[in-house]
Amino acid sequence: MNPSDVSKIVLDASFNPIKQFSARKLTRKEQVLKKEIETYRVSDVDDTAVIYVGNSALPIFRSLELPDAECEGLVYKQRVVTTKKGDCLLLARWKPDRYMRRSAPAWSQKWFVEKKLFPPNEERFFSRLEKTVEEAEEKEGE
């Protein structure tokens, strides 16, 4: 898909980046949620983060930035988080190209919960993801 095709999609009123995105499988058991996050608050002062989904406030215990993913010609930022309640979630946000940012509706660039993940061993899962991220960064640096 070339950039002009993508910009036509964005200008279309039916465009919804949440519906366009489909993440690769990260664990054996996953539940696709596709829920919009109303607010994602991060404080560097007291080192806390909270996401608000519907009427629920979910404090974040741990987070890990994953490499960007491309889906249907669009680029998405991805983040795996663990809430204090113990839920492991894959968050994503559409990352429009520079020339598209002004024409894209503000709501289209909000974070959303793509999936709930069920890793059998959370520590091993995060260490495996960290290795994957490091390898991806090394490849980019070459």
C-alpha cells in the first residue's frame, strides 16, 4: 500500500485504526479485546502509570515497549503492560506518518487494549520479550 492510499483511508469517515490492527500472537492463550483507553496517565515524578478503560482504573505495574508493527500499511506502537491486578495486556496506538498527523482525527491516535495475554510464566515471558526487543534494536543499528 503506498502512502497516498493510506492518506485516503484516513480521510474516510469510517476509518478506525483499532479495527485495522491485528497483532501477532505473543502467548498460546490470548483474548482479543479491542477496547479504547479513555486516558493513559504516566507520572515521571512518582514513577506511576494508570490506564482508564470504561469505569475501571488499572494501575500499571510493569511495561515494555515493543518494536513498531505494520498492519495494512499503517504503523502502530505497541506496549505490553502488567496491571497491579495481575492482568497482562497488549496496548497499541496508531503512529501516523508525519505528513498525515494534521489530517488524522485526534481520537484515532489514542491507545487501545488490543489483547489480554495469559502467559504461563510472566517473568519468563517478559525476559523473552526483552531479548526480542534488544535483538530488533541491534538489527536497526547495523
